[in-house]
Amino acid sequence: MARQRAIYQRIADELRADITAGTLREDMRLPTEAELAQRWKTSRATAVQGLKVLVNEGLIVADRPRGYFVRKRRPMVYRPQAEFRIPEPDADIFRQRIADEQDSREPSQKIEVAISSPSKTVQRRLHIDAKTAVAVRRRMRSIDGDPFNLNDSHVPLSLVEGTDWMSPEDVPRGTNRVLAELGYEIIHSVDEIMVRMPTPEESSRLALGPGTPVAEHIVTGYARRDGRETPVQVTVNILPGDRHVIIYDRVREGESA
Amino acid sequence: MARQRAIYQRIADELRADITAGTLREDMRLPTEAELAQRWKTSRATAVQGLKVLVNEGLIVADRPRGYFVRKRRPMVYRPQAEFRIPEPDADIFRQRIADEQDSREPSQKIEVAISSPSKTVQRRLHIDAKTAVAVRRRMRSIDGDPFNLNDSHVPLSLVEGTDWMSPEDVPRGTNRVLAELGYEIIHSVDEIMVRMPTPEESSRLALGPGTPVAEHIVTGYARRDGRETPVQVTVNILPGDRHVIIYDRVREGESA
DNA sequence: CATTACACATTGACTAGTCAATGCACGGCC
DNA sequence: GGCCGTGCATTGACTAGTCAATGTGTAATG
């Protein structure tokens, strides 16, 4: 016979079942630690251990000292491909959101531009070494004050020095348009998506609860120079798992997709 | 002045810094709970709490009773688009892997075919209700005995009843080819990618350590019937975050991408 | 009536232990 | 030399508490 399942596991199992079955619905309050301890005839520490399991699964949050609550998940649509379709890439996600849902919440973004030495990630993708300076355009996009993604674009400094690309303001025609005007039109992109737990820095910048994974979406943009495809821009997006669905459209015709 | 950071947080911070700085490398052993407790002049429970933080971040694993070890992350390439390019979609990921790395480890898959009532997820995407039976083709793909993804395809039963699609064996020419032969060639797909923590069932089926998020990759395939695009197949892939990078290629030409 | 002060319930951090399960190294035995 | 048993270090589960921080509702106060 299989070994007895631990008490804290059984507590977690029962509560999880209640959540998936709908007995416990979004935003509803869970029993307190003390109540659970009593009901299962165990110590508070064990009840806490059970609750922590669900916290780490991203199913509940502790709102101290009000209690534990079932977490709500309202993902918004994120379409990497949109930037190839609509003139103003930057505005797109917001439009998407506003189109999808009627609620006209306040979108906002904070832009920061810096010059720095490229990280390993950027070096490899731009085919440059650590000594080649890059311009970095960091954006944090929020809705109603709630941050919902981080977006850092990296371009070799020599390509964009002194241009609008480096303006720490919104560029209405889009930074990709700026690159195109400079002779670096992005004609091909490679998207990489990795899934992991956030670093503490990401966690605090995005105000993530524990148990919230992120998708790291890296877009390498290639332009044609001297008849060859050359990488010109690497954009790293950090998307909280509880706030996004990433969508791609693929068609068979044309061998692309 | 900001409130004092908790001891367990500081323990986690220090160890995390050692890992990202490379002082603690992959597969290296961490100090024991007792050592940490002593070094920080605290109780074992607090040291454990600090280690748990890193476990839940997916940075370390506890291998009882040998100790805690820095986790290794060896993602393999996953290309959803490949199935539109190479005749045998099923074989592709394996080929990819074998091409990328020389190590010829043993790929294998377990296939199961069932008839069932569609889940909400499938209903919505196939435009059917719970009363319409679907054929489900479940695959678990492994390398060297290590499971690395789950892949469940759903098709309305009426389309594939009695065909090769329902054979619980590998279909060398690919199940999408079978669909095409039946007059349901998939000409358009929509990919959705969601990021979340695994359910306990996924966790055990894929042998996931704690702190490992998954990507849920849902592909809805559309075929042309009577001049209209109709959804014919929904495939749900569960990809462990520590074992995958999802890659998409996008080109500007042809308005697709 | 409105505003403030306070008690309370609840989670967060922590202490100081106990007992169980289990790889692993080492010593003894054939 | 090879096999086996045993002890040990280490993590897993758990007990039974303490003190601190903090929203919330209630009671006291002007």
C-alpha cells in the first residue's frame, strides 16, 4: 500500500478540488489557518504549509491580515505578429485590449532610454561582443496603474545615435518605422518564448504574487543590408503568466506562416 | 528606514546571488539546512524557509537525503511552425533535437486513443457542444525515459471514425496528412500560449519538480469546407518550462507571418 | 454626526525541538 | 574481491508555542 499522503498535502488537495469544482469561486475567502488546523486536528504550521502549496501554484493569495482568497485570472491578448500589420506597433496591444473589452481603463507607459553594454543574451543575437555599445529602450506598460509587461529593445548604438529611436517619449509612428527610415527595415523576425519563474527584480517591478510564472519573449529583428539579413534589434518582453495569452496566426499558403 | 528584510529572505537572496554569479554552479551542492541555520544564527525551520523560496523559484532541487543542488536547465527547441514545413510533423521535434545536439538519446512516445465528450476548451474552439463526441489522441513524448511533453489532439469523432487517425500507433505519414486525405487539410492555425503552474496531475505525469511552470500551447487547426474555414482539430500541448524554448519565424513578405 | 482611538482577528516570522525516511559510505564477513 | 548489513548525515513532516504587523469594525469622544 502506498504511503500515507501528508496532512498538508491532503489539506491542499481538498481546497484545490473546491476551487476547480467551483465551490470556492474567484475572490472568495478561504478558511483561516486556525480553522483548518482545528478541522484537520493538526497544528497551525501544518495548515499554513498546505495553504502555501496553493499559493505557490498560483491558485490563492494571502491578503494579510484579511485572509486567503481565491485568485482571479484575467488574461489579456498579446499578439506578437500585430507589429507586422499595423503601422503603430506600440499602440497595438492597448487597442487590442480596448477593442476586446469595453472597459476603458487607463493605459500608460513609462519609457526610459539608456546606453549600455549588451548582455550575453543580446550579444549572441546581434552578433556583437560586450565592447559594442547598445542603445536600450525600456518600457513598462501599465493599465490603471497595474503594470502588465516589461519591454526592453536593444539596438547597436551606432545605428540609432541621435535619432528619434532614442527619444524617451512615445514615438507615435513607432520605433520600427524609425528604424525603417534609417534604412533598417525589419523584414524577418525570430520569436523565442521561454517559461520560467520571475527573478525578484521582475517580481517587484511587475508586482507579481508568488506562484506567478512569466513568459520571456525575445524577438530578434533582421534587416537586409548589402543583400544579407543582419540582426538589428533584440526586444525582450517579460509577460506575467496570469495576465497574458500569446496568440499567433499561421496560414499554409506562401510557405511562410 | 525600510523595514528589516526577513532572515529567510536574506538567506535566499545570498544563495540566489551565488547561483546567478556562478559561485554555485549547476549540479553543485548547497550548504545543508543545519549549516545555514548555524551560519545565520537561526533555527533550522528558518533556513528551510529560505531554501524553499529558491525551490519555488525553480533554481534548486532537494534530493533527499543527499542535500540541495543547483538545478540544471537544458531547454530543447520546440517549433510549432515545423508541422507546416516538413511532411511528418510528429517526427520533427525529435529530428530537431537530434540535429541540434549530437547525443543520440532514445526518443519514444506513448500513444493512447479515446472517444470522449469535449472539454469546455475544446467545445469553444471547435464550435461544438458537450453532446458531440470527439476522438482524442493522447501522446506523451519522452527522451530516454524522461517525459518532456504532453500532446492531446481532439477531432469531432464523425470526421475520423474508423480511420488511421485513431490508430494508437505512430502514423509515419503524420496525422495531419491523414486529415488532409480525408478532405480536411489544415490550411490555417491559431496558436494560443498560456503560462501557468502545472496541475498536480500534469506535475506527476511529466515528473516536474516544484517551481516548474508550464506553457499550455493550444493549436486550433482550420480546414476549408464549402468555401468556409471550419475548425477541425484542437491540440493541447503541455510543455514544461525547464525543458523548452518555443520558436516562431516571421517574415514580412506576403502579408502573412 | 463625524472623527478618532482601540480591540481583535488574522497572517508573517520565528524558536526549539521530535520522529521518520533514505541514499551512501564504511566495516565486516564469506 | 565482492557482497551485505549497519550507522550516519540529511531532508521531510510535524508539534506547540511566541511576538509582530496590519486591515476592519466598534466604541468612545468631541
